[in-house]
Amino acid sequence: MRSVQKILGAGARITDSRAVAPLTRPSFARFKVSAPVAAFVLLITSAAVAPTPDAMAVASTPVSANRQAPGRSPGAARPTVVLVHGAWADTSSWSGEVRALQRAGHTVRAVANPLRDLTSDAQTVRDFLRTVSGPVVLVGHSYGGSVITNAAAGDPDVKALVYVDAAAPDVGETTGQLSGSGSALGGDPATLYDRSAYPGAPGKAVDLYLKQHVFVRSFASDLPRDTADRLWASQRAASTAAFMTPSKAAAWKTIPSWYFIATGDRIIVPASQRAMAKRAHSKITEFPGGSHLTLISHPDAVTSVIEDAIRSVR
């Protein structure tokens, strides 16, 4: 099986923050919030609504008699990989990883993330996990990282979390707080988003679409221009409530985690991702360059990190 280093290239750095002395809730105060960011938070905070109460933790599902992965202990079930996409994307963003994982013989599912609010989005994924027998490696990209952080809480079948250019909030934090200083989302909201009402929106929540120049230059900056334009045209809207719903759980406190960080990410800046990864004691892989959509531009690099998490499941 190819090594992570071989696929990522000589420039990639792989570290294991679990070997570092435990941290006591690192402060994000050093990521100074600019006036435009504060304005954005104020704008979308008005759209936030009180989240619904957490659902009961799901009961453990029976382990299926799946095929054994190479090098696994006798009797160990082969895990299912469940992929959760982020905002302004859909399940097709995982196409490269699905293809590579299936080719390697893994069972993989990509779940549609509603992008409505963190509590209900996490419940959607949690309900899907009830249909999966045996151990699970749960993977989240971008806002999907916040979703898996909540969906995995209390589920004994989730054995590993993988964050891909993602947010990993602590209890009480919102996704909107974690982009970091210098994020392309820190400008004037009027220059970043097209806004649209949607039926049944709670409070003053609205749908946000990234403007074309933001999507092409910052969100998909390492993709060919025609590909970026196509993805911009087909993006799924995300509700303002999704970014401002406080996290109710932090599954990374009890479940081993892996963190893929593209150094060219302009949406959730690498410094913010490193801080979240270190406090989660994640195994960190830094990919030189890339963008917020490295999962599309370099799926093999992302797949290698997922496979590393798969190999950890015993």
C-alpha cells in the first residue's frame, strides 16, 4: 500500500500532535478579528436561531462480517468510510476519494449535508450512521468537520475522525468563529455573498451563495478556471444559521483524529486549522499548496490520510 509521504510528496509534513504534551483548550484569541469579520459575525448572528435539543446518543449497531483488510487482526471488521461535504459543495466533491477508496476495496458512502444548521445537520448524519453496521471512519470537509464533530458524539461505532481543510469546534463555538485571521471570508459580506430567502427559514436566516470572484480566486484557487467556474455555477447554498449554531459536542475529545491541512487554504486558514488539530491531539498532515478544495484537486493525497485512519481501526 502506498505510503502517505510518497503520495503527498517530499514537501509534505506529517506530525502527530498526540505525542505533544496535552494542551488545555488552546486560545483562539491570537487570531485577531478584523472589523469586517466582526461585521460579518454581527450580520449572521442576527440570523441564528436557538438550536433544537440534542438527540439521544445512538445505540451501538451490530458488527457485520465484512472482508478483512490487509494487515488487520483476525476477526476485525472492515470499517465503512462515511464522507460529509462542506458548505457550497455537495457529495460530488468526494468523487476522487470515493473512486480511490472503492478501488482499494473499501466500503465508502458520501452523505448529503443539508447545510441548514449545525444541530439538525449533525442529526441527519447521525441518523445515517444508524444504517451502517460495524466500525466507521467519519470524514468531514470544511463545515462538514463541524458536523462530524457533533454527529459522532456518543456513537461507539465511530472509531476515527478525519478533518480535511475543516473546522473542528469545541462545545459552544460556531463554525463562523474558526476561519481565522486573514481568511477570504473576512471581508465585507456584501462583496462576498449573494443572499436569498428560503421557505421555512428560522428567524432572519437566509441562504448564502459565494460570489463568483470569491469562489474562483479563494475557494477553488488551485483548480483550472473552467472547473472552478462550473463548480461556482452549481454550488449549493448554505444557511447563515449553519455558521452560527453553537457546537453541542466535541467528539474529537474522545475519538482519535487525523487532520489534513492544505497550506494554500484561504477559507479556513492553516494557522487556525493547526490550532484546532493540536488541541484535538490529531495526527497532522500538511499538504504544500492546494486550496480549500484540495479534496477535488488532489484526491489521492486526501485518500492517503483517510487510509491511514482506516488502518488504525482494530
